Amino acid sequence: MAIVLVSRKHPVAQRDAGPYNARGLERMKRMRAILASLFLCTALSAAQAAEPSQEAIARGKALVDAGDCSSCHTSDPAKPFAGGVRIETPFGAIFSPNLTPDRETGIGGWSEQDFYRALRFGTAPDGSRYYPAFP
């Protein structure tokens, strides 16, 4: 699994004058909701062995579109959210991670607690830190 690091000076972090203004905070909240929706749609459907409703799929798609997740997590349009996008930073290049439900290379093997810790505390399932890409 790739660890994504983005400097606060990187253009991605500078969009909308930084993540700490009101608009930036709203954007972070939306992104967390999008990632949570992605995770819940994949994890819950796998855990319950039931397909998500069309309404849940439509909501997840709307959240993913609103957060523009594919811009950073899709390097090959044939493999959406598979990661691999190279992002240049002042301290070297980083690559976006795979957000697919694949258990081996994506987040499909994550528990709900793993996902919560990643979004809230920037901690990977193995205990390493995602900083500065996550909180």
C-alpha cells in the first residue's frame, strides 16, 4: 500500500487558499464523507454479502464526483480509484493509494476501525502515519 504525502505548500494543498479556511474545512468534511461512503458501500456489502441499493450506489457516486476523488486516485481510466498517480512535492514524489475494495491492494481488507483511524487520526492499519496527507 502506498503512503500519500502532500506538503501544505503543494498546489493540491493550496487550492482554495488552504485547508484551514471555512471553505477548506467544508471541503475536508466532504472528502471524509466521500471516503466513508466508499468504504461503507464496499465493506458493508462484503460483510453482509448483499448488494447495495441503487439509492446507496447513486449517493456514493454523487459524493465521489463532488470530492473529485478520481483526480488523485486514478492514473488509468480503465482502473478507477486504483491509485498510482504520481504527485511531485518539495521533498520528493509520492503516489496516491488504491481505494478499491480489493483486499490485497486496496482498502477492502480494512476494518471499520482501520478506516476511522485513517480518516480521523491519519494512522494506517499497520500503525504508521499518513502525515501530511491525512490529519
